[in-house]
Amino acid sequence: MITPIDLQVNMNQMSEVGRAEQLRNAAVGARQNFLDDEASRLTNLKKERLEESQKAEHTSVNDSLSDEKGKKEEKRREFSRERDETRSKYQTNVLQDDKLGREIDIFK
């Protein structure tokens, strides 16, 4: 049985119950917003790390390619230097003929 005093107490507490329910709903919304922000932050962090690793990989590939290019360039210079030395040795015996070619070696 409900007595009039209990009804009066219940009616007086309705505003407090409403406030508590409103705060609970607001907290749920705020928590959802926080989780959404956290998820977007983690997604951006993963993208940044992926981009950084790709940049680092690209840089390391470029470094290794530049090292290989440097080695090839050094070999090319050494070869051309040796070729120039051998040409200078035989320079006195080199003739030129338009029909036969540019360099004709004649050894006596």
C-alpha cells in the first residue's frame, strides 16, 4: 500500500532522479566522444608510423643505390684511367683511315 507521505517523498525526489538520469546520459555521450577521439588518434598514429617506415625504407634503398652508383662510378673512372694510360702508350703507333676506321694499331 502506498501512503500519501510516500507519494509526497517520491514526488519531491523526482527532480533529483531526473538530474541524475540526465548526468548519466551526458556521461555516456562524453565517454563515446572520448572513445571516438582515441580511436582516430590511434589511426593517425598508425598512419604516421607507416609513412615514417616507408620513408625510412625509401631512404635506405636510396642510400644503398647511391652506394652502388658510387662504386660503379669509381670502377668506371678507374677503367677510363687505365684505358687512357694504355692509349697513351700506343699513341705513337696509331693511324687514322676513313675507310678502315678511326684507330688502326700497327705494331712493328
